[in-house]
Amino acid sequence: MKKILITGGAGYIGSHTAVELIKAGLEPIVLDDLSNSNPQVIDRLKEITGKEITFYQGDCNDRSTLDTIAKTHQLAGVIHFAAFKAVGESTEQPLKYYRNNVGSLITLLDFMSENKIPDLVFSSSCTVYGQPEVLPVTEATPRQEAESPYGNTKKICEDILIDIVKSQAGLRVISLRYFNPVGAHPSSKIGELPIGKPNNLVPFITQTAAGIREKLTIFGNDYDTPDGTCVRDFIHVMDLADAHVKAFTYLNDKSKDFYDVFNVGTGNGNTVLEVIQAFEKVNGVKLNYEIGPRRPGDVVKIWADTKKINAVLGWTPSKTLEDSMRDSWNWEKSLK
């Protein structure tokens, strides 16, 4: 059974990907410093999969932790999720983001090269596109100037990966540019669990519905979109997790020194109001929301062209926006 190191594997996307790896007959080795995740997730993964989960608490910036893992486990590859991801915080503390997000990738690549670990799936982001001039965005869409230091770390990391593959280091790499992950595992045992005030729309929706937040503010309703609110491509986290498994499997058949990039989204854009309405409809819950001023730095509209990942990896999303809203609410209710 191939062992795959998942950095940030106790986090939102990492934990769901661990489930899908096990389902595919692979063994996840989870590394997480628990700075933005809960240790109970490891127990939940065991409940969902019926498998013991190998877990290391540590920072992937710390080479000694990586070396300890390599002494015990022969790793076939790495899926690298671990990163700080709060856009607002990144504008206030840019060095924290560059040191962690870029630094950890460099440490990881050194480690992989020295230990002859061939395959890497990297967690990138649609933030690299900025506000695109043409929609939907394809993988060939020019990357715009980043809207935040967080977004810039993803651009820099992609460039580092391109350069390391060109250097003939013997690596096979795929960067997955995610759009907006939402939803939760259908068991409601794992899901998105932000520490403190949520940065993403759907946890704010579910916490407002649960009475944790007094109301939800929609930032602007005068944009050039169907109802004036911003448009995003909301992808269910289980579909996103499946994309990682397919990406890793695809790398196995490639020659060394390979790099490619794929969008991971639904191929559809939904407005913020449409998401709220879908949540209310599928769950029978009315939300207390208000219209506020525009938020500086928000991209007006973006969604993915998914033809490449559909054709090359044979991946297509299986879940709807309504599925995402139902699973997100069931997860929120399970936290009470």
C-alpha cells in the first residue's frame, strides 16, 4: 500500500482527502501542527474509514520532523496543503505568510529530493488569476497581479515548482487551482471548522443559521453580476478530495521531471445571494442577512473552465450546490 504524506492533513480539505485516499487503497500519513485544526479530526477519520490513521503533530517548515517521518515510512509522494490562508491577515502580516507558505514548500522540496520521493500534488488557488478579463478562466488564462500576499504566495510557489521541475530534480508535480471549497463529509463527522471568526462565506452562513452570529453581511450588491452580488465557483469538498486522488494516480504514469496545472471547480458561477437562497431552500431555514458596502480587494466574479481536468484526469464533480448547503448545515448542527 503506497504511503502518501499529507501536510495539513487534519485541516478542512486535507482531512477529506485522507478519506478518499484510503478509499482508493492508499495510506495517508498525516502531518499537521494543529494551528488551524482540531486533533479530534484524527479520531473522526478513524470512525469514517475504520482504519488507524498515522498522525504526526509538527510543522512542515521543520526539516527534522520530516526526516523522522521518512525514517519510519517509505513515502511514495506528498500532497501539500499546509499553508496560512486568511487573505485579510496576509495583508496585515505579509512576512508571516511568505515565511510559512513559501518557506515550507522549499523545505519540503529539499526533503523530497534528498529522499527520492517522486510525486507532489500542490494546493494552489484560483487567487492566482486575480480579477480575470475573460471568463471562465482556463489554465492558460494569464495570472494577474495578486490581490493579497496570500495570493502571491500561491503564484510564487507555482513558479518555484516549475523551476524545480526544469532543474531535472526527478520530480513529478501537479498544481491544483481550487475555486471555493464548501460542504462537508456526508457523515457529518468532519467539515470546515474555522477557528474564530470565519473568513469564508458558507461557515458564516451556517453559524448565522445556528445563532452563533447575529447576522450575515453581504459585501456589496451593485456589482456587474446577475443580482449585483459577487460570483464564485463553489466546489464540494468531497469532489475536491477526489480530484487529489485522481491527480496523484495520474502522476504515477508520467516520466520524471513533469509539471502540469489543473483548475478544480464546477464550471459554474453562483452569486452570493444564490448561495444564500440555496441554503434556505434545501434546509428550510431563513437567514438574517443585510447588504453592506463593498469589501476592498474582492474579485467581482470568477469561475472555472474545467474541460482540461475533465478530459485529462477523467474527473467531474458529482455534487450540486444544494448538496453542499445540506452537508454544510448538517455538519454545523453536529457541532452543538
